[in-house]
Amino acid sequence: MSGSSITQDQDGDHGHHIDGPMYKLVIGAVGIVFGDIGTSPIYAFRETFAGHHPINPDPLHIFGVLSLVFWSMMMVVTFKYAFTIMRADNKGEGGSLALLALINGKAQGASWTGPIIMLGVFATALFYGDSMITPAMSVLSATEGLQYVHPGFSQWILPIAVAILFGLFAIQSRGTAKVGAFFGPIMLLYFSVLAVLGLMNIVKMPMIILEALNPWNAVNFFIADGFRAFIAMGSVVLAVTGAEALYADMGHFGRKPIVLGWTAFVLPALMLNYMGQGAMILSMDAAQAAEAIKDPFFIMVPDLVRIPVVFLVILATIIASQAVISGAFSLTQAAIQLGFMPRMRIQHTSESAAGQIYIPAVNWALMIMVLALVIFFKSSSNLAAAYGIAVTGAMFIDTILLAVVLVSLWKWPRWKAALLIGAFIAVDMAYLGANLLKVPDGGYFPLIIGLGIFTMLTTWSRGRALMRERLRESAMPVKVFVSSAANSASRVPGTAVFMTSTADGVPHALLHNLKHNKVIHDRVILLTVKISNAPFVEDGVRVQTEDLGHGFHRVVMKYGFMEEINVPDALLKLDCCGPAFKMMDTSFFLSRQTLLASERPGMAIWREKLFSWMLRNAESAMEFFRLPTNRVVELGSQVEI
């Protein structure tokens, strides 16, 4: 079965519903969704003042940075994601791919969809760069806190971080359902500790709250320092990394629990901690402040509770890393279903939770890259230079996609959409521009990764389209074949299911079987699997059938891009196409194409070779479609693209 065995369906379908008490959903969201942004206080404030472009920790700069942090959280996380983008869900699902599928399904055929699709795919590619840096940055910054427990830990920080990350990736195949039950309570405790640590220092200088909320302090920072303030935005943005997780993980909990968890609990806890770090620095003399600003988060922890707090922080960063890794699995599954990636082995680690999946190829590739980052950059401060570009790039693309939704799907007046999108773009461009200055210091890494993955995604999508086109050119009309084959070929007992990527024409596997074996089964099913632009498809509309006569039937199965495909299970539920299906009387025929490079226009030769390599290494269609191993026959053919 070739990589073109799945096609995309343009029809929308019903979504899924999230049940459960609101407080449980909020706790679950706190445990999963906010891990990335929740670990930002460990390093964001420090990097702004003591990073690659240090600034003096005086009142002007501390008030200015705190004001930037607060208003960035309000503009980017609260107004942009929580209150606006999260309303643009695709049947309950969020994220760049879900939004892209929504736009593509509603505006198919429009001239502007091509560039928009490319932007959405590039945002997806950038996510993989971010999913490599986030675990490395979070865990490394947390383990660096061990040096404040005992100086002897300093030389063991790197090995301990590597061991934690290796262990985290090693247990992925066991699933996270059991461990996930503890995520919510642990993160609730973590955010509570953040708030308490902040309050302990704020009481020394209560006026810092008003100074942090005053937008004039951010403006005054730019008036006083100009370009240096712009450069500082490259570190301030670390405070909002993880904002896109609110949207990407919306399908797990729903919009309301995430928004409620953010506004009522996570946002106050984060700001209290940032203000506490600022208040602590301002309460010191110049010499103490210069030393404390190198790691204010851990220095603000009292000696009495330093050990448990450090271990709690390490747990929080492990949870944040787990959320990113799980997100990479979910995104990969959606990309496969939507036709941007070749089939990969997907293992379901939970019998009850459909979203609990494990993809070995993605897991080990991420592990290698994450460990390489830790070993190469050696410290979280060095990694901070590579952190931010992928996030700000994805945020900017989300804004562009939102503009399309506002104007084309929600039919907002253009002036109204322009005001909102203009404000978001101004913020996004400022942060993206500041992060582009990091490229020579390590920012090149996520860009290289993103461009490489973007090339692979687009090559696979284009190659599949070309392959379907070539197969369609040589396809025989079904009616002609059925009428001629029914009278000329010998019929044998049983059912033959021929998988085909298109719902018209005769599958090549059927032609090859007739040519070589000279027989046709009593019942022949021409089966096409289509992936909807919606994340889930209701069982009532999953299967469409057509009786072609003479024992031939056309069957089209529709799945959402977040669903597992199980062909035998769907066939057993069919109550048409003759008698009930029995797997021991059913044979599945798959066609495996071998690509031949040609001079025909379509793709550059190097991309054809890349596509051919991806096709050869794609997961077996037998396993991907859950076909019984002892009932599958593969027939090969050659295709020029």
C-alpha cells in the first residue's frame, strides 16, 4: 500500500464533547497545559538582566521589565490566545494544524489558500524545533538549582539533567495515564509555591505591584534605553513561551477550563513570583543585587525549604517536558492523517483515553536532539539564545491564520479585524524581531530544524498529490471493468478488500491480482479511507457504500484527523454489502508503489529522491490500518512522478 492510501475529505463533521466537573477539568488543565509557561520564572527574569545582553538591575529597568512581562502576558496570552484565538476551534480541537484544516475546509478553492497552507505547515515545523528546546531548557534550568542546595552539585548538573531527560523519554512507551493523574496536584502545589515565594518578597515593597501594572514604566524603559530595551524583549518573551499550548491542548479540556485556570490561578501566581523577584533585587544594595540577579528565582527561596522547592521545580519541569513530548505525538498523528507525513507506527498506551499515544520514531528522534542540545549548550543561559525564535515565529503565523478566520470565516468587517490583528502583529513583530538578533548565538538551531522539517512535510504532501495524479491517469473506469471482469474471470469464495486512495477508478492491486491469479472473489470491496478536516467523525456518517453490481461494492470510510483508523473494526460493523464480514474469509490486497524519477514536471529530482526515501521508510499499511497480519497480500507496481 503506497503512501497515497489516505485522502483528505473536505466535509465537516461533528466534534467531540468534554465531560466532567469543571474543577477537575481546571486541575487537569493546570497540570498539562501550563507546564511550559509555568516554568518560565526559573529563567526569564534572570536572562533579561544577566543574559547575553545584560542590563542594570536598577528601579528603572526592573519596573520596565516587570511592566513588559505583565502586559505581554495580557496581550499575548490573555487577549490573543485565551480570549480570541481559542474561539477559533475546529470541532473542539486547537493548534495550528487544526486551524489550518478548518480554514482549508471552509475556504477550499480560494486563491489565497495555498500560501496560508504553507504558513500553517511552517508553524507546525517550528513546533518541532520548540519541542526539542523546551525539555532541554526547562530541565537544565531546574537542575541548576541543585548548586544552591550544595555547591558540590555544580559539576553534576549536566549529568543529572541528561539522566532525567533520558529517563523521561525511556518511559514514554509505558504511557502517561497513571503518572498524569499526579500532574494536576503537583502543578497546583508548584504554582502555589511560586505565589507564596513572590508574596514573601512583595510585602517588603508592596508598591512594586502598582509599578508592574503601570504600562508607562514599559514605555519609559524604551524612552531611556531605546534599542537596548528592544533587545531585552528577546528575553522578556521567555515569560510567555508556552502560550500556544493553551490553544494546542484545547481539545483535551475545552476552552472554559483553560481560560478559567489561566485567569484565576496561573496568571496571578506567575506575576506574583516575577514581582517578588523584582522586589527582592530592589531591596538589596548594588553589590548584592549584581550577584542575586544571576539567579533570582533560586536565591529567593528560603534556606529552610530550599531542598523540597528545588525538587518540586525539577518535577514541574519534567511535567512541562512531558506535555511538550505528548504534544509532539499528537501533532504527528494529525500531520499523518492530514497527509503531511508518511505513516509511522503509533502505539496506543491507554484503553480508555484515545489521545494517549506513543510514536517510537518521534520519541527517539526528539531524545537524540534534546540530549545533543543539553550537551552542546551546557547551560540554560546558553540555551536561552536558541529559545524564543520558534515560539515567536509560530505565534506570528497564528495571528495571520486568525486574520483569515476573522475576515473569511467569521465575516468581521475589515476595519474591525484590522484593528485587532494590527495590535497583535505589532506585538508579534516586536518579539520576533528581537529574537532574530539571537540567530548568531544559537537561534539558528530552531530555524534549521524548522526549515528541514518544513521541506519534508511539503515534499511528502506534493509527492502524494503527484502519485495520485499519475495513478488516476492510468486508471480504468470501474463500470467498464466490472461488466467485463464479471463475465470473463473465474469467481472464488470469500471476500477481497482492495485498498485504494481514490474513490473512482480500478485499484492497481485488483488489476494485478486478476492478471496474475486469473480469479475474482465472490465479493469485492473497493475501499477508500478519507480523512476529514474535522478532528472526529460520528459513527453514523463514517461509512458510505455503493453497490456496483456483480458482487462489487465501493466503500468509503471517513475518519477525523485525531482518530485511530481501524479498518477491520469498521467492516465488522457494516450491515450492507451482503452477508456479515468474517475476517477469516476476508483477504486484504494492498498495492506498494516503487517510484521512478522522471523528467516530467512536478518536483525537483532531489525532492523526488527524498519522497522516495520517505515512502520506503513509511510504516506498513497493514499495521497502520490495523489489518490482520495473516490476511494481507501486497502487490507491487512502478510509478513515474
